Amino acid sequence: MSQLRIEKIQELMKQEISQIILQELKDPRIGFVTVTQVEVTRDLSIAKVFVSIMGNDKQIEDTWNGLNSSLGFIRREVGHRIRLRVTPELKFVLDKSLDYSDHIQKLLLQIEKEQEQG
């Protein structure tokens, strides 16, 4: 399968999964979730869905459990919205890149503040 088609499918899946999580899921455990990326295997059998979850540790854990319990529903909805022969098996992966960039930003501000004082 061409790389361009896979990239289009990945972007379409990212948009659709974001919409499903935002509008369709009624699970009260699910808090603020952002789908940052989707990676699909070349044979379209597995899709890794990278999600960033905001909140404290308890909220993150609750949201993570809520998302994983909704995998079947999300996969079925993706199958209805995107016409593929086989809907990929979804696997959520926690994306820590936003937390990491926030941490780096705080460190840079702290260094800047120390340089101004010293």
C-alpha cells in the first residue's frame, strides 16, 4: 500500500477518533483527552492511537481506564465512518510529549529567572 494512502488514513482516523471521544463517549471517567497521532501498520491491521491526557494522576488513570473500556465502541464507530475492508485493531498509547515540553518550558523559565537575579 502506498505511503501517501497510509498517511491519509492515519490523519482521517485521528480526526474521527477525536470526534468520537469528544462527542460520542458518555463515560464520566473520561476527562480532557487529545489525540495527538495515529500510526497504522502497512497492512492496516493495527492502529496505535497516541493520546495526551490532562489532569492529576487520578484523573489520568480514570480517563485511561475509560478509554480502554471504550475501545470496541470506538473501533466500531471508526469502521462505520471510514470505509475500509478491515477496521484496524486500536491500541491506545499514552503520549507524554506535551508533559515533557511543559517541563522543559518551566526549566527554561527558571534558568532565565536565575540569570536575571544573578
